[in-house]
Amino acid sequence: MEKTEKEKHFTLVLWGIVLAALLVRLLCALPALREGHDCLVRVDSGTYIQPAMALLHDGRYWTGPGSGIPMTTRPPGCALILAGIFALFGRNYAAAALLNCMASALTCYPAGLCGRLLGGRRAGYWAAGLFALNLTSLAQAPLLLADSVLGLCCAWAVYFVLKCYRGRSLLPFGLSCMLLAFGSWFKPVNVPVLIGGMPLLALLFFGFRRKTLSALGMTLAAYLLLVFPLMLRNYRCGGDFDMDSNRGEMLYHSGSAILGAVTGEDTGMIRNRLAQETRSYLDAHPELYPDIRSRNVYCHQKYLELIRKYPGAFLRTHLPQWTMLLPDLPTFLENNRLTATGRGTLDVMRKDGVYAALKHYLDGRFWLLVPVLPFLLITGLLYLGAGMLLLIWLCHWKTKWRLLILFGIFGFFYLFAGGPVVMPRYQIPALPLLCAMAGSWFVLMLKKSPARK
């Protein structure tokens, strides 16, 4: 085939995978879509839904309709989308879930493009297919959370970074910066990648040349246009100078992990106790802690005290946790109305391990794993392929060191930025690169196989 025909064929296949991914997501979420509200929301969903309602009723980004309190604990991206959906369809959670499913399915396309840049067209097919059937992506797709849209932004950002790596062109670099900045409107995890990772990549890709100054200027422009104004707005509203004001929550979530490692007590109980005691103290001294920023400073100081007091427990709980790689089996089962959320499984896993957590969550009904086995197998293949290609890069680090740094920024960081809070949905921004890596390794192995020869 001519080159243009090959391109058309590749594009057609990728869109076919996107369509198949959307159908699979809708089928797997059908019970949740039918029942609506309770099945499509999680604990964090209210922090997106209530500000969306405030945008509709008051035209202000507040914590809720009529509250008069500026919302600073979440970036506004997800609330803006929900407000648009609610304006068109009423407070229709199913419509919002369908849009999230579409965003999740569309991520297969840039994931396939990433695979092609790393290992050719067949690697692109593999990458798109692996993302389409990834259990965590499937499970998170219909939920009223920000992760699926964030994953789509990150997938395109990774694609343009890889394109810049291959061609040393400034335009893809600038587009990647803008996409990272736009993604930070959904979750602030992109901000360190933008202000720390992209300047480093500019130096690696362009060296000490005029292009590097242009690339750094693009990074700064993306930050000043899309990130800085919201950080300043949050600060002026009494929050942290950040995309969100959740820094104080580290005392409850990460601090409870430290104390649980020291005492062996259930981390859920510790977390609830810490939160209750701290909030009671802060509420009793409103003159000392009048806003979110001052309350967060107090919580952060208490968190640092725990770190200084128990440095060993801090290292054990905050170093990369392999359990972060576990697929989101619980959410998948909950979407299909086979189990219920809110069982404290993470706390059981911290204390007694993965098997005990699985037994606790399933109530011993291990037969529930049978229909999920194909997706578990595909997720295992993803990690196998990505891990093997990473090993090859490490063995040839003298020529692959740029790719290793790129993996550290767009793979390792996203996976383990949460520290002891090991939520499977935090995998989603890292999945496009991992799928591309896995697809490249599978194609490499097929080329080397005797049957292929």
C-alpha cells in the first residue's frame, strides 16, 4: 500500500478500536447507568457536582448553590463540564456518565499514536487495544469523577512529547505543555509535570540552544495562561496558592498510614479520629484559623511532626507501593451491582495484605472473579510488556536514557505521586505510555519469534 493508504488504514483501525472500547464501557456500566445516582457517584463526586450546581444557579464557583463560599478544594474543570451537561439535560447523571465513557474510549486513539511512535503501527494497535480493555479504565469510565478526562489530556500530552522526542520540533512541545496545563484544571497532579518535567525535557530534547529558550517560554506561557490565574484566585479566596487546597488532607490520609504502620491499628479508625480531633480543635479557635489556608498550615505542621517522630514508618509507607498497580476490580464489580462500596478495603490491605483485602471485599465469594478474568489477564499482559521494555531500556541506558527520563515523568511519577494513598484510578494518566510500551515490546517479541521468521 502507498504511505497515505497505510495511514488511512491505521487511522480507520484506531477509530474501530475507539468504537469497540466505547461499546465495552457502556455494556460494563449498564447496571450502574440504569440505576443512576447512587451507582455513578463516589465520595469525591459531591465536590464536583455541588460546585456545578452553584455555577448554574449563582454563576459563581462556590462550594454549593447559595453557599457564598468560594470553592478552592477542587480545580473547576470537571464542575464546568457537569454544569454544561446539567444545563442541557437537567441534573442527569447518566448523561455525564456517558460523556465520561466517551472520554475514556477516545483515549485509545492517542494511546495508539503513542504506540506507533515507539514501535510502529502494530505497536499502535496493541497499545489502543490494551487501553480499551484495561480493567481500571473500564471501571472508572462511567463515574462522576475527573480521572477519565484527565487521562485523555495526558494521553495527548504524551503523544506530543514523543513526537517532539522523535522530531525535535517545538510545536509538539508547546502543545504538550498546553494539554498538561489544561489537564491540571481537572486534577492538579499535572502541575509538577508542567513546571518540573517539561523544562527538563526541553533541555534533553534541544540542548543548550535557542530552541530551548523557546521551549521554556512555551512552558511558562502555558503556566501563566492556564495555571497561575487559578492559583492566584484560590489564594485570594483564602486557599493555598495551588490548583486546589487539599494539602491539609495529608494529615488524615498519609498521617494515618504512618501511625498505622507504627501501632498496627486500623488506618480507617486512625484517619477518622485524626480528622475529628483536628477539626474540633480548628473549629474551637476560629480567630487563629479563619480560612482554609491557615487550617491547612496547621494540619501540615502536624503532618511534618509525625514524619519527624516516625521517619522509618514514613519511608515504609511513602516509598512507591507496588499495590498501586492493582487493577480497579472493586469499582468494576460495583458498577455491575455485584458488590457495594465503602467497605474499608484499603485499610484492610494496609494491615493484612492483598489476599486478606480481597477476601474481605468479596465476603469469600471468589467466584465473582470468574467473569473478570479476561480483563485481569489483559491488565497483567500490559504490565508484563511495559515492564519488559523498561528492562530493555535499562540494559541499554546509554542510548535510551532520554526514554527512561520520559518514563519517569509520565509513568513513574503518575503511578506513585499519591504515596500511601493507593487508589487504582491514579493509574489512569500513566496508562497511555504504559500501553505504548507494552505494545512495542509485544511487536518486538513477535519479530524475533521463530514462527515470524
